[in-house]
Amino acid sequence: MRIGFIGAGNIGGTLARHLAKLGHQVSIANSRGPESLTALAAEIGATPVSVVDAAKAGEIVFMAIATKAVADLPRGLFANVADSVVVIDIGNYHPELRDGRIDAIDRGMLDSQWVAQQIGRPVIKAFNNIVAKSLLEKGVPKGTMGRIALSVFGDSLDAKAAALRLVDDLGFDPVDGGDLANSWRQQPGTPAYCRDLEATALRRALTEAVRSRIAEYRAEEEARIRRYIAAQAAKE
Ligand SMILES: NC(=O)c1ccc[n+]([C@@H]2O[C@H](COP(=O)([O-])OP(=O)(O)OC[C@H]3O[C@@H](n4cnc5c(N)ncnc54)[C@H](OP(=O)(O)O)[C@@H]3O)[C@@H](O)[C@H]2O)c1
């Protein structure tokens, strides 16, 4: 498949590497332009392009940038992109650590609903709840004992099916989590967030999430990341 990446950092670069290795035709873009991606692109077997070209480059386009950066994307980026192109949002909103406060999300809009509103088209939410290291190292063939599962949320069944197939191809058990309105179940800090769970445990974790706790989950996750950063700094 032709797959575009808007964002080629930690998670975007990892996914792009993995997908290129699987034989997909991958294009990557960042905020600094294709020249800055020449070395990475050559290393992973991808094509460096502009953000505008990345949006047009694929049957699937990944949004792999910080939530605050979504508002900086060119206006009308997807205006001439076919409706059949599947946009997958893998971002997470981190208001204190990185993104600053986004009022609409703080008032209750879900992370990916806000992204969809900003870019003016529906998105699938997936791959936001696995860290890059697990994504790179823990994929295994279908049927392997202990295979990690990844859930996918979205309103279009066709688009969701495409994302679920990619999950499987990448070495993880695909789990249909439901529509985008339920995607809060895998936002930061929820029981299904970055726990590397198998399918049964993942389904249970998604069910156990409590909607009224979205902000609390997020704050707990940010506190956990802060503790992790402090512990790493103390080791240096
Ligand atoms: N890291 C993980 O393990 C992980 C896992 C799941 C989800 N996520 C989420 O995925 C998103 C990306 O995380 P990350 O860790 O990959 O971040 P990162 O390493 O900082 O990479 C961010 C990428 O986005 C690009 N970017 C920033 N602003 C842009 C813009 N306006 N237009 C185009 N590209 C832009 C950056 O390009 P420049 O360098 O040129 O600015 C860079 O390539 C975040 O929302 C994060 O929460 C991360």
C-alpha cells in the first residue's frame, strides 16, 4: 500500500520503518521539510516529502505529531485528498507536559475528535496506546502465544478494517474498539493505555475505563511520565 506519514519522530519513524520493511511504499514528512529527512528516509526505505505531499501520498495517512502541532498544519491540507484515504491519528494530548491547554478537549471533546475537527475529515484512532519500543520489538506472527493486541476506533467500517489489517500485519492482534466516540477508552492513562495487553485483557481494560475519569487518567499519566523523566535524570 501507499502510506504517508505526517510526523516522522519517535513513533512515526518507528511505524514508517516497520511498514517499509513489510513492503509498503512509505512517504515521510516533518515540520522542517524533506531535506531534513533524507538520511532517515534512506535508512528505512521511505521517500522524504513535504507535509502537503504526505497528505496526498497514500491510501493511508498517519498523523504522528504532537496534538498542539495539528493546529499548525496548512489549512485545507486534506481538501483535495480522496474520501477513500484513511487518516489514522496516533497522537495523545499532553496539556501540561507538551501541548498546552486546548479548551475544547478540556471541556470534553475527545483527543481524536478534536484532530478530526482541525483537519476537516474523519479519523481512525489507533497506535496511540503502544510505545515506540514495544511497536518495534514486540510484534509477532498471528497465533503466537502472548501476542499483544491493539485496539482501533473509528466510524467508517471500511477505514477501520484497513487499520485493523495493518495492526495484524505489524504483528499484533487487532481489536475493534468501536466508534470514535468511544476512543476515550484508550486515551492517556486509561487501563488500556500502553500496557502491552493480550486481546482478552485489552478488551476487559477497554470496558473497565470510566468516562468521568478522562481528565484524571490524563493527569495521572502526565505525573507518571514526570516521575519517569526525573528518575532517568537522576541516573545520569
Ligand atoms: N513516542 C511514542 O512512543 C508514542 C506512542 C504513541 C503515541 N505517541 C504520540 O504520537 C505523537 C508523536 O509523538 P513522537 O514521540 O513521535 O514525537 P516526536 O518524536 O517529537 O516526533 C514528532 C514529529 O512530528 C513532526 N512535527 C511537529 N510539528 C509538525 C508540523 N507542524 N508539521 C509536520 N510535522 C510536524 C516533527 O518534525 P520536526 O522534528 O521537523 O519538528 C517530528 O517528526 C504524539 O502525540 C505522541 O503523544 C507517541
